[in-house]
Amino acid sequence: MARKLSLHPKKKEWDQTFQMMSWWKADEVRAAQVMVVGAGALGNEVLKNLALMNVGRILIVDFDRIEYHNLSRSVLFRESDCEANRLKADVAAERIREINPNVKVQTIQGDIMLDVGLGVFRRMQAVIGCLDNRLARMYINRHCYKVGRTWIDGGIENLAGQISVYTPDVSCYECTLSQGDWVNINAKLGCPDVARRNSSQGRVPTTPISSSIIAAMQVQEALKVIHGNHEQSLAGQRFYYEGMSNFIMQFKLAPLQEDCLAHFPYDPIIEASTLSADRSVGETLAWLNAYFEVEDAAIELDHEVVLEVATRKTEQVYEMVVAKPHLTDKRLRELAVDPGETVVFTKEVNVLDASFPAPDRKLRELGIPPLHILRVRAGDDIHFVELTGDEAFLNYT
Ligand SMILES: [Zn+2]
């Protein structure tokens, strides 16, 4: 018997095989937003898996360029990318769009501690950490805790690796840190130059094998979060794998500590669609004063804004308005007249209020990224106000 030809052949769907799994929620995966911090060895594998699994919107945060030694552990990078001195985030985005044209990708060539607003974290279903330094992990942890998001940390060394899942009120990266870890973090915190602050001391030997194992598990955990499967997630636990001896261990993370500074949820969050990082300090304060019906609204910053520096020996004083994390060593060296001269910060603030000397400066110029959530003091109260006017900042393509 001749087969009847269908006039409307069923459209091929990327995830039709996954749909055969009873637990798979195709629409939720397609609609999900996942942030990947770090596009190195782990990041490459995580991004490849997210694209293959059809995760709809992927945000890549990385500020590095591709170097030759990355190639042996990075499935998405080619020698030509390295010769062209291309950015890891750009190349990774291009390649995963090639792998699965259904996924939309956005990149932020920036630093996780400065350039990604809290509102961006808030819009993610999950955040995946693919980094090799504690300070950046601490920031991701604090940001995620503030907006109630789970983050999935991965780390690799030699043939070993580990994955930990941190969910607010269940587990917290900072609560797991030892005193030695804090010494390392504080040393880096004191270093204003972002590039130096992010560099890891001595390169850690890793292989594409451990990164593909750990990254695969990270994505699997992210899919559980997207599916709302909290019971079977690794939240509150760490999984450790050592490939040489096939040693595997899973253990509970340290319990939450009461005095931990990371446990600071921003709740409730006020969405201010008229505010954005492109508004000036003066305009923003005026809006906040009107909204909260006060005259003394103040924006509390997590970093300092430097207003004046001086050279120690020649006692030259320079006025400036620069977010301290933007003040690179190079810029400070340019100010020092004599070689060997040191520059000291003589005036800095960490609050933007009516007394701020440069009310015309845009928030963005003072280290406040788009879609950030401001911590605002009005009278005796603290409020959390999102720069929702930056909503279009997330525009995956
Ligand atoms: Zn904690």
C-alpha cells in the first residue's frame, strides 16, 4: 500500500531525542537563561554542552583573549583565533551558535566583580562558575545569594576535579572557606588593578579530560535547577573526582555560619523602569528622593570612588572621579612624576549622596553596571532599587 504523503511534515526539533526522556521539559529548557562565568577549559566544555542540550539563552562572561596554551583544552578554539588575538567570549559564542543555531548567546567582555549587574544575575535560572580564583567565586556567591539564585562551581587540577552547588539558605561558598583561603582573598582584594587581581598565581595543570567530566556534571546540575528538581540536585554538597585512581567522593558542604557576610538577600526589589546606568548621579538621587519621599537618599556602593590622590614624595595632589577598581596601576604610574614615586589615595567615598562632588557623572562611569540593583538608604531604611530601564541590555542574538 502506498504511503500517504503528508503535506505538513513534522518540523524537525533539535531536542526530539531528549523529549523521549519523561522528565525533559523542552519549553523550560528553551526559555532558560544561564550565565557562564569564564570561557577557559571548563567554560568551553560547559558551553558546548549547554548548546547541545538546547538551553535557549546563554550569557558568557570573560575578558581574556585566546592564547596558544588554551588550545589543547578548548574544544571551541582554533589556532587561527589565537593568531587573530580574539576574545574567548566572542569566539565561544560564535562556535556554539554554529553547533546549535537555535540557541541565543550574549557576551560580556568584562569582569564578574564589576561589569555584571545584579539584575542580570536575577534574570538567570542558573549561574555556572568556570573560574580558577577564589575572589571571583566569592563575588559570584554574594551576587547569587542577594538575588536567590543557585550557582554551580567547578574546579579542575591535573586529573582531578570537583563540583559544588550553592543555593541560598542551603549552602554558601564563603561558609566553606578556610582561614588560608581568606588570606589569599584579602591579598587580592587589596589590589585595585583588575587584571592583576584576577591572575592566578602559577598556572594550574589541567587536561581536557578532567574539564569535560566536571563540566558535564555542572551542566547536568544546571538542567536540574532549570527543571526545578531540587530533591536530586547536588545543592549543599560537593562531588570530588580523581581520575588516576578512580577515586570518587561526595560529601556535605560546611553548614551555614550565622555571621557570614554573604547572607544578605535583597528583598524586596523595586523595579525602577525610569532608572538606568546611563542616568547621572544627580538625576538618580532626585528620583529616589521623590520616590521614597525623603531628601537624603544615598546610594551605598560596594567599592570606593576615588576623588583625590597625592604623590608621597613630591606631594602633588590630583583631583579625579574614578571608581577605584577602574584605577589601573598604569594610570597611577602615569601620575607619579619620578620613577619609584608612590601614589596614595587621599580622598575616597563609598556612598553617592547630595554631597558627591560630581553629580553629572553617569552611574556607569562610577562602576555601576547596567541592570544593577542599587542599595539605597532613605531615612533610616534600606531599599533595593533595580535599574530596570536597562532591561534591553540583555539582548541575546
Ligand atoms: Zn555564608
